[in-house]
Amino acid sequence: MGIISELMFYTNIIHDIMSHRIQFQKDAKMQKAINENYRGFGDFYDAYKNGTIQKINAVLLAKSFHPLIKPELLDFINESARFRYCRISFSMREVCL
């Protein structure tokens, strides 16, 4: 069940970055990550700088899920005023690993 709280935590971090509550301090290490597009960070940073991200889609990916993690649970979370207001949505997908 911890997968939900972990995804919510990281989603809120991304939202705080996009809302400028968390600021980037550009240093040599960060510039290298941008230049090399390490794990897509350069693309993310460009979108952050340009303000092109309009919505956050947080997706749970797993081979299988705990029986209590159902689409209805994510619907309940998505109906929260906080996530609707922030344009954040949660979904789940089973993937082959």
C-alpha cells in the first residue's frame, strides 16, 4: 500500500517545483544533468522554465497490485478538491516487467 503515499509524495514535490515553492539552484552538477538530459531532467527543466507543464498525471506502474488498490480508490483520491484544483490526476497500469 506504500506505493500510493510514495507516488503522492513525489507528485507533490513536482507540483511544488512547478509552483515555485521549491526553487532550483543552478550549479555545475545541475547544469551537467541538463546538458546530458540525465533521466529526462533536461526536458523537465526546459518545460519548467518555459511554463509548458499544465497538468501532472501520476501513474502507478506495477506487474500486479495489492487487492485493495483498485481504480475506485484512485477515483476517490482524484475527487479530492486539492488534486482537482492543482490539476493532478492519479491512475494505475499493469505492466510486464
